[in-house]
Amino acid sequence: MKIVLFDTKPYDRKHFEAANKAFGYDIVYHEPALSRHTAVMAAGADVVCPFVNCTVDRDTIDILASEGVKLIAMRSAGFNNVDCPYALSRGIPVVRVPAYSPYAVAEHSFALLLALVRKLTHAYVRTREFNFSLSGLVGMDLHGKTIGVVGTGKIGRVAIDIAKGFGMRILAYDPYPASIPGVGYADLDTLLKESDIVTLYCPLTDDNRHLINADTLADMKDTALIINTSRGALIDSEALLAALKERRIGGAALDVYEEEAGIFYTDQSDMGIEDDTLARLISMPNVIITSHQGYLTEEALTAISNTTLSNVREFEEGKELSNQVR
């Protein structure tokens, strides 16, 4: 079996090479993301392995099918960038990695939250310049604050455990609520109105695109903070920017951005970015942005590579695909 990975970086190759010792596949690594412009690079492959910012639309799938690709193996939990029904209609199933390390993403969201509330980025810059003044660095306790957790799947539940450790009051919203001790579910409007921090842990669907928009931002406290480590398009970025500029929200920490493709995972330092909304968000003192790195731990990368290759092995052996997107 020949597998072609797209949108790869050195850390991807390191972990896939280690995992592949137990599988023995022929793996080719491409740095460009998969799209209709690069799909021909999959020539001769049995399997393509895209990542979150690849565009696997109908045009791309048609090219993959013409090149003989038999399986699309996402090395991520999300698959909103893949036209899965169309792929299946062309005889190409789509598999994914449904869980790799919920701890990685949940812990990163709290790292962002702590950096935001304790103004650690500002303090770091000051002390690098030997400025040890504390003026302007007053933060707030997390203890006793209300955190609104949107999405209570595996990552959301880990985040809830972390929040409990800080002594926070927890409100949750999920279309499919679960029984979680110490957690009260509420409708989204109530959660947004009562929360000091709103944090998102849900996949992107047609129903929740721009879940956070001008209207829902208006429901939030003007001191509230929003944390997003899920998918960028859960937030209307222009509406968020407007709320921040008008001081109708206290701040934001984002590991994802709705137009991140072609920007995140790349070095733009010598050219800047053309996306004015992202540039303005980055420039704001009460905003922290990281480059979709919530998943980036040794444990998560190991799990991603092992699960991806196990998905390919199931396909090769004609077994039921346990992680197929249906």
C-alpha cells in the first residue's frame, strides 16, 4: 500500500516513520496541502492522508479517483473540509482519527486562558526588556468564576475536570447532553449571559457555523472572555473583532481561525499577511492567537500516526472501517 501525506511538517514525518515500523507501508510526504491544484501529486497512491487545512472538495475527489486513490485517511478528528458523501459516491471511503489526546487540546485551551487572564504575554515582553513594572498587569482569579463549556465530548469533559480543579462554576451546552457530576446544562443563551469565560469544544457543522456571531456576542458580558481551540468558523471573526473594538467583550484567545488555510502552519514573517481581520486581531492587546497547535504534543502525534495507519490496515484487510465517516 502506498500512502501519500499532504500538508506535512518534520514532526509529522518523525511520528509516522516511527509508527510505520510496525506496518511497513510505502509513505510519501508532501508539504503542500491537498487541493484540486495538488491532487495530481497523489498519482500511484492507494491512500491519501490530508490534514485540517486541505480542501477535499468534489474537484479534488474527482482527480483522486482518476489517479486510483481508494481511501481518504484524515489524520485529524475534524472532517468538515472533506465532501464525504461525494467521496463515498466515487467509491472512496473517508476515515478519521476520532480521538488522539483530548488532554492536549483541553490543556492548551487553559494555557491560553491563563495567559490571557494573567497577561503573561505582556509580562514576558516587559521582562525581556528589563522592565519589571507591574502596572497594567492586574489579572483575575479563575476560582469562583463561571465557565461556559460549549460541547461536552471527550475534550469538553477533560476541560470540565480542569475547571473543577480551579474551583469554577461550570455551565455546559450540548445538543446531546450527558450526565456529568457537578455540571449544569443550560441553553446557549443562558450560558452566554452568565459565563465569565466561554470556551468551545465542538466540531464544525452546517448548523453551528458562526455559532458565535454579532447576536450571540451581544448576549455576553462585556468582561467575558472567549476561548476557541476547535474550529475557526465557529466564530464570525469580523463580528468578534467589532465586539473587541467596541469593548463589548473582554478578550479572546484563539488557536483556530476561519480563514487560517494558507496562513497557519507557515512562516509569514518576511511578508506579513493580507487578511486584515486576522492582522487586527493579532494586534489587539486583549487577544492571543496560536497557530492551531492545540493538538501538538508528543502523545497526540503518536496516537494520530498509529490510528491513521491502523485505519489503513483495516481497509487493506477488508475489515469494517471502525473510524469511517458516514
